[in-house]
Amino acid sequence: MWIRIDLVDNYFVTEVNIVTGSPFVAMTRINILTKPDTGNVNPVNHKSYWKSVYYEESGLSEWNVDIRPASYSLYVAVVRESYGGLTLSEVEVFGYGE
């Protein structure tokens, strides 16, 4: 399962916050990926075109991830690389323009 966020323009992504909405929903094997351009935008089928900026193996219900160094991106994807759905109530992406 995955979700892709289109930032509409390129930004330097510095932080991604993810909330499942429930302390009882803990997801494992979460990968945050970024991509600076269009084309091959499916982060599962075209993973080699994406840059992994964060990976968490353990089960959490909330992530506050600092991206260092900032990742120049047009797209941000959240991929669950384990079985089960992707349960999200909020995904926040922070950064700055050129």
C-alpha cells in the first residue's frame, strides 16, 4: 500500500509527519521516498527512480521525521512494505522553495 503526495512544484523537503489517527493502529515497515521529477511516479513499481529518505521497521502510530539533508522533491510517497493496509489520518510535508 502507498500514497503519493504531489507538491505541484519542487521544494526542498525537510520534514514529514505521519499520523495514523489511533494509538491502536501501529504500522510496521514504513518507507518515505522522494522524487524530483515526473515520470515513473508509482513508488512501488518504479522504486529505483525514487530516493528513500527514511525507513522504520518497528510499529508506530505516529512519525515526526526530519529529512537531513533536505531532499529536492516534486513528489513524496509513503509506502508500507508489509502486509496490511495503509491507515493514515494525516500526512504533513514541510520544506522550502528554491
